Amino acid sequence: MPPAVVRGVLLLAGWVSCAATADVLYSPTVEEGEKAVEWRSTVKAGGAEEHKLELELSPTAWWRAALLGTVDRDPGSPRQVGEVSFENIFSLNPQGRDFLDLGLLAEVSRKLRDGRALEAELGLLAEHATARTVTTVNLAAERELTGGAETKLTMAARWRYRLGARLEPGFEYHADLGAVGHLGSPRAQRHSVGPAVLGRIPVGRETLRYEAAWVWGLTAGSPAQSVRLQLEWEFH
């Protein structure tokens, strides 16, 4: 990865503060030439929903870029188009060379209501793989680009077992930690954990990847349950 790009992303990470996106887990690995269409959905107890449609391209071995549109719903309200986003994954080292595969997430979003504010998200991505297991950890920070805005911290982690290419069971953990400077007590934060399953299914020359998870809240500040589904159609 070019040093100038690394320096630029790290400077932005220092401004936002370092840390992952709840209800999705990012791998730091990038496959050059890959194209994909992806659908992500998260539904929480009480009726809150978030759905994202993503168009993805990996022009190099260290950069994956994507355009996303989001439809969301607050409990008791209709679904609305919430924001559009430009998302980037930067791989920091060749896959499998070191003990950890490392990457950076950099995303800019434009809200389409509530003042149409811009929002930035920076994340550190790490993954360790063995012959049979893969452990992924994301740490991220998110902040509106407006005066007086707070930087909100999140994290996510997953362990999965490589039972086979089509079926990899595991567990996921998601946390919303609050704002920098006043995170509050752990009981007021969101901490959720539960089973997950992943896999990839060859369809001709293309591949269908899927992820599904069902997590339960561990604290008073967590939704009782959340379900997420992610489908990705990959082609070259």
C-alpha cells in the first residue's frame, strides 16, 4: 500500500480516534479484481431496522471501495432512505504473511434527513486465521462533521470454525460503548453476543456469500435481541 495513503488514513484515524461498526464485521483482506453486490439487514427487538445495499469493487490488492444506500426505520415509524455512503477498506499487510492481517476502514456518509449532515467513520480491522478457525476484531469511531459533535465508539468481534466452505459456525459480539470522554457504565452500554453462521456457495463462476447472526443483549442498555443477515454476490 503506498506510504502516502497510509499516512493520510492514519491522520484521519487520529482525528476521529480509533475504533468498529456495530452489526457488521469487516475482514481486512482484499482480493484484487473482485466485484460484488451486497445486501445487509439488521432488525432489533422493538422494531428498529437498518438495511444497506452496496456496490463493491477492489481495483487493487490493498483497496476495496463501495457505494452504499441505507434504508432504516425507527420503532413506530415508516421505513425511509437514511443516507448514502462511500466506504473503503485498506489492507495493511499481505494476507497470511503475519500473525495478524490488519486493515483500516474509512467511510464518509451523507444523511438524507435531519439536517443532511456528513458523518465520518474510521476503524481498525484485525484478523487471525488458523487451519480451522478465524478470529476477527473491529474497533471503530464515528462522528458527525459538525461543530460540537461527539465521537462515538463501537466494537465487534467474531470467532468462527471452518467446518467447510459452505458452513462456518461461530459466535459474534457487538458493543456500542458511548461517546469519547463519557462512556458511562458498562450496564448503560450496548453489549450483545450470540451464535453466527457464514458460508460461501459457488454458483457457476460466481460465488454467493452469506452471514447470519442472532445476538442477545447482556446489559440494560442493549436491545433484547438483534438479528442480522448479509448476502453478497461476488463476480470477477
